[in-house]
Amino acid sequence: MSPAEAPGAEGGEYARGPVRPGGLLDVLGVASVVLDTEGRIVLWSPQAEELFGYTAQEALGQYAARLMVHERHIQLVGKLFADVMSTGQSWAGGFPIRHKDGSTHLVEFRNMRLMDDHGEVYALGLAADQSTVRRLEQDVALSERMVRQSPMGLAVFDTQLRYVSVNPALEKINGLPAAEHVGRPLREVLPQWDTDALEATARRVLDTGVPVIDDVLVGRTPADPDTDHTWAVSLYRLEDAMGNVLGVACSLLDITEQHRASLEAEAARRRLAVVADASARIGTTLDLERTARELAEVAVPELADLAAVDLLDAVVAGRPSTLGPSEAAVIRAFALHPDDETDAVRAADPPGRIARYAPDRLVTECVRTGEAVLVAQVKDEDLPRIAGSPEAAVLLGRAGLHSYLAVPLIARGEVLGALDLKRTRNPAPFDEDDVLLARELAARAAVQIDNARWYQNARNTALTLQRSLLPGHPPVTTGLEVASRYQPAGATSEVGGDWFDVIPLEGGRTALVVGDVMGSGISAAATMGRLRTATTTLAALGLDPALLLEHLDKTTSALDHSIATCVYAVHDPYLRQCRIANAGHLPPARVRPGHPPELLDLPTGVPLGVGGVEFSTVTVDFEPGDELVFYTDGLVETRRNSLDERLDFLLSLLDDPTRPLEEVCDLLLRTLHHPDNHDDVALLIARAHELP
């Protein structure tokens, strides 16, 4: 085929005029040399001049052996030349050649006999630099081995985007042998793919030369026609050594599992983000209605289109509630989000309404069993069991409710109510991952709701008494982050006397109390309860810590020979100080950023109930970021180690002032408290933070 007949790249037509050179011969720089029967050079190509250094004028007519071969090799070369000329058999191999500049080059030869139309015989020598030949051979071998053994599907398309070649991996992926690929366009081989988009991308690569790396496509192949697979597709323009465009190379990698794992990881990240959001947004106050509303707001729209928080009416009133199989659930609606005028919202109970749900209702089943209830695909017959009334069922059907989930709100082993979730606009049904996320939200929120519930009950009781004595309302306490733990003694059936309290005071101050009634059993617990009540009452009077302990000492003396240790601190966030008094208790530890942990140097004082000894108040700095760690002796005392050693060990564990307080509590209990310790543990940690 002459250059003018070479096929062009556009539309299958033929190019007119010369075509740019290209191909392996140009990469090799193959030199051509023709010798007559006597070994004289009669033809000398430009490549020969590049390879051997002699111009045509210098080489033509010369004996090739004398011009290019070292004298010690002339006899061998003469024999090889004679054999080719006499037998007509070609000779191939590498041979050292003398360059014009005197250097020696290893050259790869292909020598053969030629005959013209007059019967004259000539010798044709094709030569190339041996290092170039070897490098190209290695590249070809490596490429061929990599292509055949690669687990990735590899294909070459011509400029018309027809298959030129495919490797075994792509044969397996597509479920077709190579012969059924070659010459066919992509849409014929993979009719179930979006081939228009892929071909458009390939043409852009052909036009621009800019590769496309790991473009994600989803489709099916004849090898697995019933399953969608996710593929990472990369496209590269192929050019020869002279820059002529040959086509497009394509690599195809099945990343279905990785893609699925990525989606699952993204879903997990989303769940963690929702949980983190819930931790920050739920329980900002001890107001029950606001806490319920915060839970509903967190759930929408990340988890549901409509969220309702409903509590058992008995639980709200402070009574235990257990439902039998045939009992209806009396439920008080506390929160609904969003609160727009849609059919789904109109079908729900508005906050404040108390409704009786029959035993067959799904929300009743949820609060009775304490288990999540999932209806992934809601059918018409499910609506009456979801809705509170026939009218509500009609509204839910009109709203397009297609998926429903209810999870129980459980705190401290008691079912408080349910988080009710509905999807009307989000087309995806609830799945098991959504159930896990809803349970996590419900578990976190239930504790806050329970705290708010008990606080509200206690507050209502306290306000009844307070209103008869004092006007006004105490300010909201600020400035502290608190974490606490109570670990019962090894004999879990035994009641201990350790306690802790966090008591909001006037002026934004907070009282922190940890105490330990000596002894165990009902008597110790009863004494502990009385002391806690007395402490709370005295704290409300705003007494100096030392004076408060003096009053508490008198109270303890009157409780049938009871003795207790106690440390009482009052935190003032505005002065950034704590005023602390101690009654025979172990000293608190203070942790400050940039300082080693330390035990506060406090007057030890005598235990409560001894009587006749004054207590002292010590003021210590308590800046934002500082921590105070209060604990009872059950945390640090053991029979094997001295108390000083154990206190040093405690301080060594408080080496990170940025560690979350909940983690600090778990770390101290896990590391310090021995399972065989027959004393209970009360632990209270407070960290100061900046005022808003």
C-alpha cells in the first residue's frame, strides 16, 4: 500500500497525500545495506549512515568487511557472507561493528540473498543497534505478559472505536471470546451499557489526548446479565513513535465490592455524623418538651421525613408502666417535626395530646416489647395499625407513606415511649442500617429524656415547696461539663453508701459533692439518702462549704452513730474558682493543661458525725479546661498496694486533659477498680468551660 492509499482516521475514507512515518522500523532505525557478489557496497541507506557513521559517498564501492569489521573478524565475516550467497539461506545474529569514529557497536543483523530480474545475485543486510532491539524486545515481552496476565480487562480500539484486541481478563468479564470482539463497536458487544456516554468520552480522549482515569460506570455484561456491576474505566490515547494516533486503550476493573463497601462506609459516616449531631443537640436543657423536640429535629431529614416523640403517660407522671398483651397504650405526644400543614402531619397527634392506642397498633407493640418495629414497604392493610384512627389512616395513605419505623426509648431498663419515624418523600425504604441508627439516637436521647423527666418531677415538687417560702426562680447553672459513674461493690446485692451530687446553685454556681457512708446495707443506704437530702437543702442556702459541713456534721451525729466522709466544692464560673471543704475524705485531683496532675492540698478534717471540730474552706483556681476528679476510697484502695502508690497511679492516668470525660471515667474504673474489691465506687469529674 502506498502512502497515498493509506486509510485515514475520519469516517473510513482514505487520506490523500503523504502520511507521516511511524512504526517499529522508525523506532529501531533499521539500516539497509546491499552488497554485490564480491562484498562491495552497492546500496547504502540514510539509516546506515546514522548507524555506522559513513556517508553514502564514503561507503559505496567499498568492501563492507574492510570498512566495518575488525581485522580479527574478517575471516569469519567472509565465511558467513559466502554461505549466504552460496546457499541462499539467511543468517541472523549480533555482531561487533567498527564505527567510523573508531568505537565498536553491537549490531543486530538480518542477512539474506537477493536476485534481480537479470539473475544477478546480491546480499541484503538489515541492521539495527542491538541495545535498541533488545530493549524493544523486552518492552514487547513485558507488555504482552502484563496484558495477558493482568486481572484488569484491557482492550484496544481503533480510531473508529472498534475493538482491535482484548486480553483474557476482558474475555471473561464480557463473557465473549476475543474473536467476537474484534471489528465490532462497543454498543454491539455491550448492549446493556450506556455506550453513548462511554463512546463520547473515548472520542474526547482521541481528540484531546487527555486520559480519563477511573471513570465509574454501572452496567451488565453477557457474563452476568442479571447483575449490575460497578466498573472503574480508564481511557488513554495510543500514538506511535512519530505521534500518529492509533486508537484508544481501555482498562476495566470490577470495583463492585469496593464501591459497595464505599457506600456502606459513607452510610456509616452519615450515621456517625447524625449521632454526633444528636450528642450536641439533644439534652441541651432539662426541659422535657424541648429535649423531645430536639430528638425529633435531629431525625429529620437525615433519617425520616416525619418524626414524632411519644411518651407513655404513666412514665411522664413518674409511675412505672408495664403493658400486658391485651392492654392499650396511653401515650402523650411530646414532639412532632416538621410541623407543616401536610397530610402526614395532620394524621399525627399534635404535641400535648393524650391518646389511647389499641393493643394491635404498632406503636403499642413497640413500647410493650421494647423492640423496634419495622415495616419496610407499607401496604394499604398496614395503615390502620400505624395510624391512631381511621381518619388518620386515610391521611397517611394520601400522604404517600411507604415506609415506617418505630423504636423504643429505653433508659435505665425502663421503656419511656417511642420514636416514631415515617417516610413519604424519601423513596428509599427503611433498612437495617436505619434501624441501627434510630436505635442509637433513641438510646442517647432516652437518657436525656429520662433525666429531663425526673428533673421535671423533682423540680415541680421542689417548686411547690419553694413557692411557699421564696419568690422567684433560681438562675440556670452554667460553666461545667460533668461525667460520673457509680460502681457497686463486688457483692452486687449489697447496698452501699457512696454517693455523688451535682447541685445547681444561685448565681450560676454549681455544688459538687462526693461522700461515703461507712458500712453497708440498708442502714448505710438510708443514711446516705438522708445526707444527700440534707446536703441539697443546705446547698440551696448558699452556705460557705466549711459552714455547710458543720451543719451536715450535726445532722450526721443525730443519725444513730453514723459516720461519713464528704468533700464539698462550690464552682463559680465567673470567678473561675472552686471553694472546697473536706470532712475526712480523700483529696480531689486537679488536672490543668500544661501542668502535671496534682492532689489538692486540703485540710483533711474529720469525718461527719465525729463532732466538735471545725472545718476549713480552701479556694483554688479553676480555669476553663481544668478538671476536678472526685472519688471514693473504693476506687484507689486495695489490700496489695499502699494508698500513696495507688494515688500516684491515679494521677498517672490523668495525663491527657483533653480526653472526653466519659472516657476518663471508663478508664479510671477499668484500670483502678479491682473486681474483687468489696467496696462500691462513686466517681465525679467536672471540667470547666468558657461561658457563652
